[in-house]
Amino acid sequence: MTASFLTPLPLIQAPMAGVSTPELAAAVSNAGALGSLGIGASSPDQAQRMIRRTRELTDKPFNVNLFCHAPALRNTARESAWIERLRPEFMRFGAQPPCELHEIYRTFINNAGMLDVLLAERPAVVSFHFGLPDSAALLALNQVGIITLACATCVSEAELIASVGINFIVAQGEEAGGHRGIFDPQARDERLSTRELVRAIRRVTDVPVIAAGGMMDGEDIALALATGAVAAQLGTAFILCPESAADEGYRATLASERARRTVLTRTLSGRLARGIANRLTLLPDQEEMADYPVAYDLAKALHRIASQQNCQEYAAHWAGTGAQRARPMPAGRLVATLAEEIRSAQRQI
């Protein structure tokens, strides 16, 4: 373990909820990097089973990631309008949209059940997306020796992360796949590049910074380290690994020419996120759409119906700007390949 990071390799497999698995996290950790579980969409019981399964597969450190979004602001009129907005898309498949929507993901903020799981299982690392947990939860995690990470999309978020004593800041550049981690989804998103954001955060705090966004190979990682990051977090690079939970539609899309075009959109979930362009992502964002994660409930219902007819035009195929460079190989081999590429690139820098 290096003095500046948590594992021998300065690399984190991003905690992609719905895609990361115990098998993926364990394979990455066993190879010398930091594997991750995305449990933001899980119940406490599901999260506990995932953590315990990962422990069966590795005795190395791994990361557990949680969502710290504000609870959805429910608005029946807005939700009904959003259902009507997507009704024609359902009708393309001879189906009707659901009559009502649900808040499918619970935030970690004031989530006593999930905190109890973390305190009982004590994963080596816990990370946060969309914001920060309540102070009592953060104190409890710190008191049992859990290392904490939190995602920042701008300098002000990084300063807040530093002020509460979190150990590492994940600088999420606008190239990153999946949901933007912006704390306030109504605020202006600065959309800084990964390298710009790493530099900007390092100017205002000594808290170590992890670069995240658009990186797919060892040369990308080496450049991030040269910018001042202590490690790099890669997500899209691991989706084609056989250990990931990505379905065949996701894998086929990521391996196709369509991966060359990714877009930022709120249409899928109600929060800004980057994925491979399709019919749903290219619908215009609506100011009055349902809130996150309620809007996501509708998109998931539409995808289920479309996929039954072999249509992937409504899927949340989250991916970063380097998606076309994803490589299908086992996670352990990918980590070893990235490590060699880092060494080679650093000799050239």
C-alpha cells in the first residue's frame, strides 16, 4: 500500500449501481486496485448480502458507495404530466404507462437501517454521491475507522467535503459516465473537465484528490496522476468485464459504433447523467418533469417493455466520453493491463 493511496495501484473501479457486482469488486481488489460496490439502489438487506458475498471472494479492501440525494419532491401534477409526455413511447409497443410513479431509491441521509449495516459490516471504504450524509452518520463511520470518499463536481462542493473531514475527494469531470454528482441539481453545473477540476480543487485544499471521468487506459491514468490526482476512478472501462452485471443489450451497445456518442440528459432519471445516445436520451429535457428518482421509475418501466421487443432505445446505458475504447476482458486482466500501461506512460512523461 502506498503512502498516498489505499491500494498498491492508484486505481478505483467506479461503484456503478446496477452494474458493479461482488464478483467484479473482488476481482479488482484481488488484482491490487480498489473494487467497489454501488449499493445506492439497494435495500439494507440487499446491501448486506452484497458486502458479505464480496468478503467471501476477497480479503482485500473494497469500497461501498451510497447516494446522498435530497428526497424527491413529490408533485402529482408534474408526475402525471411526465407520464403523459412519455405515453406515446409506451404506445409504440402496444402498452400503457403506469398510473403512478414511485420513489425507487432511498437516500442514505438519515437512513438508520443502512447505517446499521455499514457499522456492522465495516467495509474498509465508504463513498458518497449526490451530496454528503448527515453528521451523525459520518461521525459514526469515522469512529469505527472507515475511510470515506465523496464526489465533487466543482470547487465549492470540494471545499464542503474537506470541511467535514472526509478523507478523499473524487473530482468528477463532465466526461464521466452516469449521474453527475452535483449536490443541488437545480444549481448551475460548471461542467469542468476532469483535469481542470483536479487542478482547481488542489488549489484550495490539501485533501487528496481522485480523478474521475473519461479515462479508459493507463495513459489516461498517468496523465491524471501527473495533474496531481493520487488515483483515478474508472467505470465505463469495467462494464464489458464478464464479472459486471451489464446485460447483453448494454454490452452490445457499448461494443458498437453507437458508443462514440454519449450525451448528458435529465430525461432518463430526472437528474443530469451521461449515457450512450438513444431515442429517450435525445428527447428534450423538460423543466416540469418528475423529480429524481421518481422519473427513473417511469424510464425503467418503458425500457422493460421495449426490451421485451428487442428494442434498446430506452435503456440507461451510462457511459463516459471514452466509451468506444472499452475492452472486453476479465477484470483482473484489465487491472494488470492498466498497471502496465501506467508504468509505460509514466516513463514517457
